[in-house]
Amino acid sequence: MPVNLRGRHFLKLLDFKPEEIAFLLTLSKKLKEDKMVGTRHRLLDGKNIALIFEKASTRTRCAFVAACIDEGAHPEYLGKGDIQLGKKETVKDTARVLGRYFDGIEFRGFSQKTVEELAEFAGVPVWNGLTDLYHPTQILADFLTVMENFGKLEGITLAYVGDGRNNMARSLLIGGMKMGMNIKIVAPESLFPDDELISKATEIASETGASFELTSSVDKGVNGAHVIYTDVWVSMGEESQWNERLNLLMPYQVNESMMKKTGRDDTIFLHCLPAFHNNDTELSKETGALEVTEEVFEGKASRVFDQAENRMHTIKAVMVSTLGA
Ligand code: CP
Ligand code: NVA
């Protein structure tokens, strides 16, 4: 059966079959190649797209905007404070109104429940641009980058090092299990993913032949890894936990010595960005590098800007496949 995602929402990878994720990655690669050689299409011609952002964003917002414009759609940014969502108007009412104007809706915010509720009532495809629980469009970009480097996902060992219970760790674990990967969550035990997610991962792994491991040992966790992945130690909305997290996660900083511990010479480094890798930003001038050193971030193993570029091609694939003509 050919894959057909028309009319579908994109809320979390748990809702997708492995062949559907593979289809999105193949389409992303095709759209990327087309853009590279200047083959233009207008696959979203005349569509109106709402971009709701309760949290800040560089990549996700700009990837949606550029992808819309490439394909002939009109993106409308609705930032925090622009609309009444959940404050003066229920999510259900806002969804039903926006669904009358827009052909598709992206949501970035706090609660996964909000994006699920938008999807339930909007009557048009809704895409998750990050919630506290999941960041599924990011995973497509990550997996496309892995495939560009290793030619496959199945059998690839990805060690996610850092805050093992955040949206990125959770999404990589589920995505990895769907695609037959070996995912290692390397984190202090207090930051391991919750039992509910672990049981979902276990169930998917039994169907796909994937595997995962949770470990607080860096040596054990990164051994044999094709990919070392990290993310910020304090996610958006968790700023009050800053000091506690920094103390807890300092031993998990990705540095050259950790990269060597993989025992491979082709290991790549990935990060969804933004990253604390030097002291050149307002927030990092006090702390300096946190989750990754400047040496690794700027080093030969780093693929973080290919990964950031791939946000655009993969988000385009999500919109085109769920909404395209
Ligand atoms: N990786 C990512 O989602 O980046 P933004 O927060 O800039 O969108
Ligand atoms: N875990 C991070 C991801 C940012 C892309 C956050 O939620 O802030």
C-alpha cells in the first residue's frame, strides 16, 4: 500500500508507522535535492498556514515560513500575546475559528494537550512545533542528517546525553524505536524518562527489533555510538531549575574526551540548537559552555548546521504530505 498522509495531523511520532516516517524522510530528501538544483514547485499553492508560538523559536518558525513561501503558501505568525488561546478563549473555540481561515496550523507551546485539542477541533491538519513532551518535526531533521552520514537508520546507535526526560530525549527514544535504532539515554537516574514512556518504547522495540538502554554511566552509554546527541540542560519553561540542573549535568558535558570514548572515528555530533557552547551570549556569559564544548561544537564531527538546515526540508515534507494538492 502506498503511504498517504493527506489530512493527517503531526502531533507525535507515536501516531506514525515506521513506513510513514520513512516516507516523510524520503520526501524530505527529494524536496531538498529539488531546492538545491533549482527545481521549483508550488505544492502548497494558495494555502494559508497559521503558526502559533507560545514559546520562542528561531529554527522552527523560520523553517515553517521559508517552507511555506517556497511552496506558494502564506504563513501567518501568531505569537504569545497576539491571540486569546486558552486565556480569554478556549483552545476548542480558537481551533474552530482558525480552522475556518487556515488550511493548516502549527503549534509550539507548553502542553501536549493543547496541540492535541487544536487537532481535535480545527478540522485541518495540525503540526506540533514543540511541546513540553515532544518535538517530532525536530526528529525528522535529526534522522535525515543521520541518513546523510550513515546511509541508514536501522542498526545505528545514537547516544543521547544530558536531560533524559525532556522533549528531545523522549522524541528520539520513540522515533528511534520506530526506525529500528539502538538508542542510549545517558543521564543521571533522576533525569531518566518516565515509566509510561519506557513501556511504550519497550512495546515498539518488540515490534521493530530496535533496542534501548538507560544508563547513568558515560563510558557505557557512549561506547560504540555512531551519533552523540545533546540538548540544553534547562528547557524552555524550566528556568527555575537552572542551578540544580547545571550541578547535576556537568559530568555529562559533551567534550573531546567523551567523543573519543565511542571508540569510533566516524561518530557525529548532533544538537537541536540553540546550544550553550561558549560564553558569547547574554545567558552563557556567566556559565560558559555547558552541554557541549566549543571544540566539539565547532569540530569536524559536528553536523549541527546541516541538521538545522534539514528542519526546513523536513517541515516542508510534513506540510506537503498532509496538505498538498
Ligand atoms: N531546534 C529548535 O526547535 O530550534 P528553535 O527553538 O529555534 O525553533
Ligand atoms: N528541550 C529544548 C528543545 C529546544 C529546541 C526546549 O524545550 O527548550
